[in-house]
Amino acid sequence: MSDGTAVLTGLDSRAELTFTDQTLARLGANTISTFNEGTRDLELGGGAMLLQVPKNAGGAKSKTALVTAAITGTTIMLEYHANAFIKFIILEGTGRIMLNSKLGESVLLHAGQMRIVNPSGTTLPQPVDVDLDRLKKTSGLMSGKFSPLASQDLIGQEIRAQELLKAQMALLDTNLVIFGSGTAVNLVDAIDQKTEATRGSGGRVPTPTPTPFPTATPTASPTPSPTPKPTASPTPTPTATASPSATPSPTGAPSPTSTPTPTATPARTRVL
């Protein structure tokens, strides 16, 4: 491939590229990666990648827009999406993760460790342990559709080392799972005996159904039925009963006019 060649996979496809020194790169679905001629420097523009560098083959770098992983004789998986968290997992060996925006900000990861980097972060977070056995059985980049990795025995050694730590209670299983791509952590039911038996028989471990965090159903406060205000019955204005006209007091019978006492007429003196 010429310098700057980009490889883009489809929505349901994967690709595997092998370099002359047996360095191997597997690209997941819907992934774009650019390769620099004469080097083992790969730039992941988006998607998921598995990168395996053989022992004694020199170093390789896998770069994203925000973080660069430098590895030597190591097998890693990484996932990057623009404006989203970046995920690095070491399957075997060691790898150093460096923050592009801050000189000197780097950490060393060991087999079985994962680091999820915030795209806007200025420091690198602490790593967490991942179940390599479960990852190997469920990852599309490590499925039977590809030929076995040259480093599969080394990955097997790291899986057995984890099983020993579990037996010593130095490493404990949890019910926190990241399904497929992305960094969303799901809480799942505890693995039952049937699943353990399937694991022991070499069968594929079924993906447990995630138990969603129960969303609290708000108890609706019953809307109180408004107590109808009693409509005030209008107090009828009493029709004024006309006060009966006062019965006029009977007019007193008129006092009879007194007959004037006749004035006595003086008797005439008769002159003889």
C-alpha cells in the first residue's frame, strides 16, 4: 500500500491486513484506518481495531485524534469515535497510552487492563480489569471467522493468570458489562450455574440479558377534584308588603251647635 492509504470497511464487514513482518491489523465493521508506508504507524479515524505486533518485530503505533498507543510485541484492541470516549484494551503484553494534547501525560497498561479516555479530558484515568476469557469468546475481532492469532497462546496464558487470581479472590467477577461497541456500562443478572456449565463445556457463553436500572415511576399525585363551591342561592328579596293604610279614625260626630239662648225682649211700657 502506498503512503497514506486508507481502508474503509462496510457496515457488516471486517478486514484483516498482514504486513511483511507479520504485524497484523483487523478492522471491525464501519471502520476507517490510514497506514503510513514503511512504518507500522496506523491512524484510526473511527471504528474498532485489533493490532498484533510480533515479538522482536520492533514497535508500532496506533493513533487516534486524541490518544496514541505505542506497543512492542503486544496485542491490543482499541475503539474510537469522534466526540466520544476512546477505549483501549491490552490482550497480552504491555502498551503505553499517551495523550496527544499534553506532553508527558502517559500511562503503562498491562494485559487484561482497559482504559476509557474522555475526549475532552486533560488527564488519563485509572485502568480497570476486563475478563479476557469472555472477551475472546464474544468479540467479533477474535471470532472463528478469522484464522487464529499468532499471539493466541500468549493470550491464553493471560486468561489462565486471571483465573488463578479469581481462585485466590484477588480478582472478582462483577455484573458490569459493556455490550459490543461503545462504553455504556450495563448491570446484568449474576451468572447462574447453567451459564457456568456452558462455559466449562467450551460452548459459547450466552450474553446475559441486561437488567435495566429501574426507572422510578413517579407516583402521580391525584389531582384533587375541586370541591364545587356551593352556588349561593340568592336570598329572594321579599316583596314589600304594603303597609295597610291606616284606617282613618272615625270622625267624631260633630258636636251639635248650641242653640243660642234667646235674648229676652224687654216688655214695652205702655203710656196711657
